[in-house]
Amino acid sequence: MKEFKREIITDIGIDRVLDFLDEKRIKRAIDRVLSKESAARLKAFVQTCVHCGLCSETCHHYLSHDGDPTYAPAAKVKMTIGDILEKDGNVTKEDIKRYARIAFTECNLCRRCTMFCPFGIDIGYLISLVRRICGILGVAPQFIQDQVYSHMSCYNMLWLKQDEWLDTIQWIEDELRYEIKNARIPIGKKDSDILLLIHGLEAKYMTPLLMNMLKIMLVSGVDFTLPDIDGWDYTNKSIYMHDFETMTMVTKRHYEIATKLRVKRIVITE
């Protein structure tokens, strides 16, 4: 395998956070994930890989970097979770920086490599453990962290406050009245058939899409409602940091709203 060399790219979500970490805290995060959150398949997958290379040609990162072997799925496993296991979790901050770069920017967890592995090794699962470790430590690209913290604060990915959400729906309702007489968008309506949850972008930057969806719902006579409180955004960007705690909080919020409004189904866009 070639030496791991990359163009130097700075990201405060990774570089600055590392300044506040020490090896003991890193070791605790690794021990937590490997001892309490991983399964027997972790060791089985790592030990089963024979580095046959069949996974390489399936990886778009490998192909788009002219076959650089350090981008091969098996190599990325060896340089991350394999390295962690070999060092028994006693890794440095520079190691964590390398793991974060590979796990967040050089693997999309698409699992295409798994489909071509003769042993069915789930490389996506292995890299996801690395994301989980980095996520617990707060070492992740700043853009991803910002969206996760937004979900923590207001249950959507764009820091959209509740009054801004209500104002957006009212504005769309006013616009729809040019085409639909006396248009009324139900919001916080109880006993509806459907609770409609939308993508965060549709409430802030892609409102024409939301307007068209609501137009269809109104004209077709569907019995639906939108949430009247935070929790209208079905996206859950915490998945990219493998922040299971925030993921659970956001999903639980959706069901709490559905229960409160006594709807029959939850429908999401896209």
C-alpha cells in the first residue's frame, strides 16, 4: 500500500477540536464504542479480509483518484478501525485526524464494496464505527457538526425558529390564494389522516417545492396537517456523525407530534 498522502485541507470542526482532546479522552471514546456498541462481527470482518482487492473497483473514491490504493475500501479499513484495534485504542490526535478524514470524506457508506466482497464483509459498518468514535469526540467536518447542533436546538437542520416556520406557512398560504380560492393550510390540526413532514431546505430555500406539494394536497382533498411546533423537518443529519442520541431525540419528536395530533399516518416528502 502506498503511503497515505493527502493535500492539506483545514477544517475547524476537526483541527480546532483536536486542540481540546487528550489521549485519555480518546481512549475512553474508543473503549465505549468497541466494548459497548460494537458486535462480534467487528473482529470477524477485520480478520476475514484477505485483501483480494475485489472491493477496489467498486469504490468511486478509488476510481476517481486514478486507482490510488490508499482509497481502496480494504485500505481505508486497515488505516482506521484496523489501526485502532492494532494499537488497542492507544492512538494519537494525529491518528484521530486521519481517521476522521477517511471516515467522513473518503467513504460514503454506500456499501457497494460489500456487494462485491466474496466474504460479504460490511465495510460500511466498519467505517461507521470510526464515524461514531469521531462523533463522540466532536471531531467531524464543521458543516456536519453545525447541522447536528441545529437538530439539537430546534429539531431542524437550518436553525429555523418556530415563528419563522409559522411565518413561512402563512406566506405560502397567501401565495396559494392567487390560484386556490380561500386556500387554508392545516397546521396543528387534530385527527387528520396524515401528518406531513418536510425537508428542512423546503422551508427556507426551496419554498416553491413546498408550495407545489401543498397545492397538490389541497386540490386533491387529502386530509392532512403540518406540525405547529418544532419537529416538522424529517431530515436527521445526526446520522452522518452517528450521533445516535440526537437521532433518537429527533425521531421521537416526530412520533410525539403524531400522537398529540392523533393522526393515522406520517408522510414525508422526497
